[in-house]
Amino acid sequence: MPTLRRRSGAIALTVTLALLTASTPAVTSTAAATADPPYERVLNGTFDTGKDPWWSNFPAEVADGRLCAQVPAGTVNPWDAMIGQDDLPLEQGQPYTLRFEASASRPVQFRTALQQAAAPYSTVLNQAVDVTTTPTTFEFTGTSPITDTHGQVSFQAGGATEPYTLCLDNISVVGGLLPPGGIPDYGSPVRVNQLGYLTSGPKRATYVTKATTALDWRLVDATNQIVATGNTKPYGADAASGDDVQLIDFARFHQKDTGFRLAVGDDLSEPFDIGDRIYTDLRRDALEYFYNNRSGIEIKAEYVGAQYARPAGHLGIAPNKGDTSVPCFPGTCDYSLDVRGGWYDAGDHGKYVVNGALAAWQLLDLYEQSGTADGALRIPEAGNGIPDVLDEARWELDFVLRMQVPAGQPLAGMVHHKMHDEKWTGLPLAPAADPQQRYLYPPSTAATLNLAAVGARCARVYARWDRQLAKRCLTAAEKAWNAARQHPALYAPPGGEGGGAYDDTKVTDEFSWAAAELFAASGEASYKRFITTGFKAADGFSWQETGGLADLALARVPWRLSIVDNWKVHQRIVDAANVYLADLSAQGYANPYKPADGKYVWGSNSGTANNAMILAIAADLTERTAYRSAALESLDYLLGRNAVGTSYITGYGERSSHNQHHRFWAHSLNPALPSPYPGSLAGGPNSGLQDPVAQRNLQGCAPAKCYIDEIGSYSTNEVAVNWNSALSWLTAYADSRWPSRPAPTH
């Protein structure tokens, strides 16, 4: 049967077929109802909050408190017309009871099933259901033959010879011994950076304990010999996690080696290394994330290894319907554009200007801050005489430039906000297998100003390496700026289907950022009056909040500013760094991300990395060791010194995230596919719990613990280009230790 999976409130169909021929466990019908098991596994079974997270592969809407579906005629298999919900946990040997109310516009038979959502489709129950026009309650019980977190309950109405309406309500699945979310495993209470610590950098850890007095700690090497000892420092309650903790500082230890562990009593940390270049491999892998997520090019085994190799996606080769000639969404324009290339934004196959431009900008800033040599990355362009990070950034820049409305068209010079599939696609799905129609979505002022900003940075940075590209970027940036001035209030709408909205109705920050970058690139004083924002710690920066990037642009070109203006720019950055330094110091798990309302947002780990970037820039501007140490200590949080005891970076740490939401890196759904590429950063804790997996498993979580390493949890465990660009920037800085800039690009 086809497996349907959803994302962001939408339906997605994976066209994998399998016959339901497996033997069905014993089933108890309505007449033999038994006492309910304790835990409800279905979300929104009463449809009181609408349709989500239920999906269907045919029209189905909530009406009068029931989900009513228009079953079409002419389909062949039961699963050709299906309603379902995914990611129900199943425990081997445990009974599960499915109960629901159903009626139809005429007497019909359909099937209901509770089973694995993917091969081998092991089945708890699969029953025929005879319904009439009178709402009737049905109940079936079966025993699970497997343990899996990816169970699926479905109602299969395909094969009808005449159309009819099927309505469902009060759907319930109860069973299993483990409570929703299971019993959390946070690993050792001694929380460390599971990759390691720089020889000359800070070395701190957090110990989870109810003890209120100092405790003895010891550092042991790979042979279990004690090499250092000391006492913990009581901290108390950590508000974001709900943990009581103490702190460990072993910065005086400078011996280089692998396999160290910290111990308190009988509690032993995960192993870690101490050395001068412990971030070198992570720096490379974090940047190679982008090659792995390129659109429009074959990803070759010679660069990524056989398991990550895949055909080129979206080059107009069937079943793809993009991206060499993509039409506008119906009713918005009458032309098509070649928008091949770029990076897939996150776990889906969409490409978004505001997010992609920010990520490309951050790679260009990485180059200016820390540099990256030609040949440092395993990418096709290595060895061409241009720093590899600039080769990678260009792949996205070329796409962003292609998204500009051509001359002669209405809104010429503006930039299309995004392009993606008409409908959400399923998991797993390789890019080359995407069958959906792709569309250009209307231009927006925000996207246009993003091109102006990153285009200006491109012109300045590439002037040394590729004058033709630099000229092309500056021309497009100036054209975008002028178009945005003419159309200052074209906003991307919220919501939508098939892709993320990336809506933004405040663009004064984008105007300021773009003006600062254009001034930095050209020196034209006319842009200065549009620079109206400075960096504020409370705002930080993200795709939706770019005002602070104006200061970061100006900080790169001190020769453009007076002594006084330079001082003001530096002071605003340092003021923000002071806030982040205080926030890091005020938390039991040292983290420069500390939201004012205490609630973690979608992609909170990028907030950690971006705030650490500001600390690093402040260290460069002031040469204050405290800022450098805080930037490095921020990596401790991302690499395991956190409330869930997990390194959020795939492949780095004994306990690292490895089931991030991604359509190709989907090993947990299809063992033939790879897990995420090493160096991929998970989004991290998110108090909003905006996906069914998080809602089912994390209710009542402390903000810093609202995370689950499940592929279906896109709101806590997705990947994204702007998150990995932040990680790339930070690890390049850490690997450089005291970074120095390349030759000025003016």
C-alpha cells in the first residue's frame, strides 16, 4: 500500500506499493470489547481542531465535527483512496484497540488497518468494515508483532465502482505500556562537549544532580587513569531545562589526547578529545552539507561516498517537472524561468530566496572572517584556484540571480519569493523522483532586497576572484534595489501548500541591510540614509530579522566609515555580545541563546550558533578573550552539553542526532537510504511543538527538552541551509582559533 506522510499541515504521498498479504494477528470485534489500555495514541481523533494531523490522498474535509471524504469511483486498490495518521508508537506483544464511528452516503464496505507505515508493513490489524447511512461505532483489537515508532492507522476506501461520501469521527487507538514519548533517555548526567575541547580553549561541563554541596570530579584518560581532579561548583535550578545542576571547570588541563571522560562518583561522561584541531573535520563536513543538498547536479560518490550519491534532481528529466522551465503559479504571471541549481532549503525540495540568500551571505562572511582554502572541501570545483567556500556559495547565488523578474515583464527587477512543488511530497523521496509540478511564487519586497544585499556582498567578495560574476552580482543588486524602492510593500502571504511560507510583512530591516551592503560594495553615499537599523541583542538575526546585518556589513569595511561611525558600529556589536555573554553565563547549560519569554523557537540551535557568531566577531573587534571563550563554549552546547545529552550534529559525539527530517536522508524509513550527512545540524528544542510527532511525544516538556530525534518531527529535528551556514561559520572560527581576515576586498 502507499505510505502517506505529511509536513506542515499538508498531505504527502510516497508512491511505494506493497500488498497487504502478511498474516493478520487475532482480532476482537465490537461484540468482544475489552477494557481500554491506558494510553491514547491518536491525535485529534474528534476533529475538534480541524483535519491536522490526518491526511488523505483524495478530497476530505471536516464538516459538522466529522471528517467527511468524497470517495471517487474507478480506483483499483483499497489504498488508492485512503485517510490516515502516521507515527503512532507500537510495542511488540502489546494489544491495541482501534475504535471509531463511521457512516456513508450509501451502504458500502471499506477497510481499516493499524500497521507499520513502511516495509515490511507488519500488521496489528486489517479489517473489513461494513457501514450504512447511520453512524455506527466499530471496535477492533490486535496485537503488535513489532516495536516501531512509525505506526500508521488508515481507512482504505479505494476500489469503489460508484462515488460516495464516507464520514469518520471519534477515532481512537489505545494500547502499549510506555507513556507518550516513552521514557526519556538523556544519557550520562555528566554533560560534556562530546567532540572535545581545544587545548587553549575553555573546558567546562555540567553535572545533573540534586546535591547542593560541591562534589569531587575526576578526569580519566582512555586507559581509565586519573589525570586531573577537582570540585564541582553548585549552580542550582536551570530554568530552561528544569534540571538541578552543578558546573565543572577543567580548563587548567592542557594534555592533548583522545578518549577522555569526566566522572563524578559512579557517573561517567561520554568520551571526548582534547587537541588543537579538533574542529577541522567538522568544519569541512558542515560546509559539505551544501554540496549534498545541491539541486540540479549529480551528487557523486567520489565526493560524498556511495551511500550519499544520487542522481541530479530537478533538471526537467521525468518524473521531475522542473527546474529548467518553471511557470508562475496560475494567475500570477504568464512566463517561465530557468531556475535550476541552488540548494534544497531543508527537508523538502523547495528553494526559497530569503533563506537561501541568508545562508549564502553567511558563507561569504565566513570567507571574510576565517577563509577557506581551495581544495579544502570534497566538491567538484576543488582545485580551480578559487576558495572552496566561494565555489559553494556561488551555487546558491546563481539560483538567486535566476529568480529575478526579467526585463519587459511587470515587476521587472523584483525577485520571486520562492519556488517549490504544487503539493507536499512524501518521505522518503529522492530529488530525481519528485513527480510534482513546480511553480514560481510571486515576487516579494523581502526577496528582492535579499538579492540586493547578497548581490552586493557577492560583488565585493568576488571582485578578487571572478570579476565577471562580481559585475553580474552588482548589476542585479542595483536593479533589485531600484525595483524594491518602486514596490516597497509586496509581501509574501502566510500559509500555502507544497512549501514553506517564509512570510514577512516588515521589510524596513531588509531595506537597511541591503543599503548597508550596497554602500559597502560601492561606497556611494546615497545609500547611507537608508541604513536605519543597528544590531540589537533582543532581535539577533534570522531570515525574518535582518536589521542587525547592516552593522555586520559595515564592520567588514572600516575604510568606508569615519572613526566615529566605526566606533558606533563596533559598540553596537559589542553591546549585543555583552548580552549574549551574560545569557551564556546565566544558564546551567552554557548557551548564548536565552529567549526573553523562556520559550524556544523553531530552529533554536541556529539562534545559539548565530549569537555565538556575534560573540566571535566581538572577540575579533576587541581582542577580548571572554568573547572568544563564550563563542567556543557555545559549541559545547551544540555538541552535547545540553539538557537532552545529545550532540545535535550528526556524526559528532557518541549520542548524536541521526534521524533528522529529510526526504533523501531517510534511513529510519528506508534502510537502503542514508542517515543525514555528518556535520548536519538539527533544528533543536522548540516549545511550539508544531508537528504531530512532537505533539504526541513531548507534551509538557521543559523548553530546553522539547526535542526528539525522529524523522517526522520537522519542528524540532529538521535540517536547513541557514542553520548549517551558521554552524559552518562557527566551526570555521573555532578551527582558526584566533582568526585573521584575508586581504581586504576593496
